[in-house]
Amino acid sequence: MTRIYQLHRYKKYLEERYRKLVERANDYKYEDECKSDRSAFKAMRVLEKLNRVKYLDKDTSNAIM
């Protein structure tokens, strides 16, 4: 398994995780503020990682061309 393939797989995993956390934060918005805030915070951390991976992915795609 190549590193580029692993990078794409990790990116897909992070995107799915981010989507689920944002959805969970929106679901809990009116029921339990604490759970909503916790999910939103986790989503922000996942988004940070996702942005790093996207930067690396962009960098590797430029190196290949």
C-alpha cells in the first residue's frame, strides 16, 4: 500500500468523521448544550487535521506532475 493511497484513505476517513461530528453537534444543539459544544470542538480538531492532510495531498499531487 503506497503512502499516497494511505493519505487518500485517511482523508476520506477524516471527512466522514467531521461530517458525523457536525451532524451530532447540530442534533444536540437544543437538547444538551454540553454535548453539542463537545462535538463541535472535536469537529474543529478533526477539521484541523483534515486541512493538514489536504495540504499534503495538494503538495504530493504537484510533485507527481
